[in-house]
Amino acid sequence: MIDMALAGRQVCVAGLGVSGPPAALALEALGAKVTAVDERDDDDRQALAARLSDRGVRVLLGERATARLPAGTELVVTSPGWMPSAPLLVAAAAAGVDVIGDVELAWRLRPALPGGGRQRWLAVTGTNGKTTTVRMLALMLQAAGLRAVEAGNVGTSLVDVVTAAEPCEVVAVELSSFQLHWSSTITPMAATVLNVAAHHLDWHGSIEAYAAAKAKIFAPGTVVIGNADDARSAELAAMAGATGRAARVAMFRLGAPGPGELGVADGFLVDRAFCAEPAAGPEPPAMRLAAVADLSGSDPAAHARPPAPHNVANALAAAALARAYGVPAGAISAGLLAFRPDPHRICPVGSVAGVDYVDDSKATNPHAAAASLAAYDPVVWVAGGLLKGSDPELDQLVGTAARRLRGVVLLGADRSRIAAALGRCAPAVPVIEIASTGAGAMDMVVGAAARMAEPGDTVLLAPAAQSFDMFRDYPARGDAFVAAVKHLAEAQ
């Protein structure tokens, strides 16, 4: 695995968040002379700097450290969130110094495997659903008896994965648009773009640039998996196929699959793209992979409500990647039965007076909220926070969901913008705005939603906005919702 070209080279690691320290330590272990920089100079960063210094990494902290390129730098490994306009990266470009991301570094350091070849990656990107899909995929691979792990934007550093003492043969990789922007040679064995909606436009500058970053996952020689139900994903897959870059193109859809597709038929996930059996006639064979009900896990009580459509789509994408790698149908079903959603991702909280309460605090943009709302009818929608979406996106979200809405409860800094969209696109839907931002605000929100709801309804927290106006992060917002539902139940 050791790349001797790194030995003795002056390498700058830009940023010491999640990805920076593993990259710095791996480079030092490979003989590079590493300088790590970070604009933060607080107690946490100073403690981290001390630990890295003990391992031979030179660390510079503070705004001055990130304003210029360290003298003699021959390569920059940047944290994914650093924008190309950052002064240090601008200086590197002006000096002709290569800038790569930690994911690109990991790709170049992939270990050799017994019998030849190098570690394979199955990669997932998209505006929403990445983590769920990657977790499903890893479970499918493991159910097939493969040494596999999930890594990347999902939280585990890919540098740590590729430098592990016992490396996995295949990795389920979550890639963000930032990580893809800073990549140049990554070639997954198979990859999917789940969906593309306006997001991170402050970083990329336009939806076209954002989509182009996502499209880099479809590298030459990659098996391309596209979403037939998402226009931009389908377009990117078609472009990869038309230019001859893709090893092959397969699509997935929520309806019955056509030839070369995966889809849903008679309550089953069905594969008509990766079947090994020869076709008996002009139509390719179809193979049942798993029951849609398997997405609800092995608990029969969880099968009372069908899985959310976007989670069915995530399962189809994961299955397509697994099938491209040769995973048998039985492992697809076993992986889905083992899957448990992460907290705050369309998670049932409880039922009070015949009304279900669901926490999808992770729905931090209009595209994610629309997918969540599509799973319930009728619904009392809890929304609001710091919006990143545009007013046309809000109008589209409200217009699509309007017929499902029993009522809406709004909170947070930008609640008036959602209220305006409701006034334009769903004027008959009752709306309650909660102005309070104090400790009891979520109790007020849940109380208002309970008064709107009728037995059989769902109260859904799908904010379509970020949480930082009122909460530390989206998990804290979800926890507040869960606690408020508990308080409501105790008061009955």
C-alpha cells in the first residue's frame, strides 16, 4: 500500500475536523513531512495539535495559519468543506500545487488484496438518502459473507478504512458533493446518484455546478445506477451511458421495472438488470430480491404502515449496487431485515389518542421534507427553522403536499416564509405559528399539532430547514420533539 512517492514530500493538510487528523497521520506514516493547519485555536484544537505533534505532525492554528500556503508545500490534502476560494487553496492553485481531498488520498492508498487487485468501492451520492442507502448496502454485503464496512461522509474516515491492519475487500462509500469536487481519479466499481435538488448552492455557485460535482461519481468504467424517478439523476446516468464512459447503466424506479432496471412489483423488490440466468425469451428474467415489508425490519408490529416511498427507493439503490457486485438475492433480504433507521430519520415516536408522531428532524431541506410528507396522509406538518431553499422550492413542496395536510405548525426564524408559501399554494390549510424560542417551545408546537390532529392522523416533524436558530443541531431538535410527545402522553 505504501506510496513511495510520498516519502520526503512536503504535504499540507488543510483542516482538522473529522477527516484531517486521519489524513495527517497516514501521510506521516508514509514518510511525508506533514504540516496541518486549522483556523480554530481553542482548547479542543490545541489538545488535538499536541496529540498530532507527538506523532510527528507539525500543526499551525489560527486564522493566520490558514491564510497562506506553508513554504515548500508540494501537495495539499484539504478537508471537504473548504471552498476553492479559501486563501490557502487559492495560493496553492496559483503556485501549481496539487490540491486533493482526503477521499482522493484514500483512493490512491487502497490496499492490495489477496489474489491480486485492490479494494473495491461501491459509492453513493445524492441530495438526500445517502446515509440510509450506504447503511443498507453495507448490511447486504455483510449478509453475503463479505468483509465490508460503510465509510466516507457517513462518519468513518476512508483513510482509516484503507490503512486498517485487516482491510475490507469492498467498502460502501458515502460521498458528498464537496468530497467529489476535490476528487479526480476515484473510480468506484459501481455508483449511484440517488437524486439531485438545489442544495449547497452557496458553496458550488449554481445547481449546474452542484450536479456536475455529483456526476463525477460516474467515472469511466463504473457501473452506473440511476434513479428513473428523479429527472436529474436519470439525466446524469443517461449522459454517462451516451458518452461510453459507463461500464453499463442500470436504473431503479418505484414502479414495475423494465428491462435493465430494478423496481417494485407485487410487493417485492425485483431485479431485471443483474440476473445471471439467461433469458428464456425476448424479455430478460426477473428476480425477486426482498419483500417491501422487509424494510420494516423483523418486528411484525412495525409492518402496520408501509415503508416511506423514499426509503423503498434507497433500498432499491442499495440492492442495485449490491447486485452489481454479485450479492445473491437472499443477502439483499437479510440486509434489509437487519436494517434499523438512524435516529431522527422518519422514526416513529409513539401514538397518543390515536395520533401517530414521527420524527424526521433530519429533513433539513425542502426536497427531504417532500419525500417525508409523501409517506403520510393525512398529516399535521411541523416545519420551520433556518431555510436554505428558495421560495419556488417551498411553493413546489407545499403544492405537492397540500392535499395531505390536515394542518401545519410552524416554528423557527424563517417560519414566515413557509407561511407565505402555504398562503400562496394551500390557502385552505390551517396554520399555527409558534413564536417562542425558549425551552418550552417544542411542547407548545406538539400541543398545537395535537389539537389539530384527528385519530388516524400523523404529526410529522419534517422541518425543511436547518436547526441552528433554536437548537445545537438536528438531533437536538429531534430529541426535543420526542420529549414533547412524551410530555403530551403523560398529560393524557
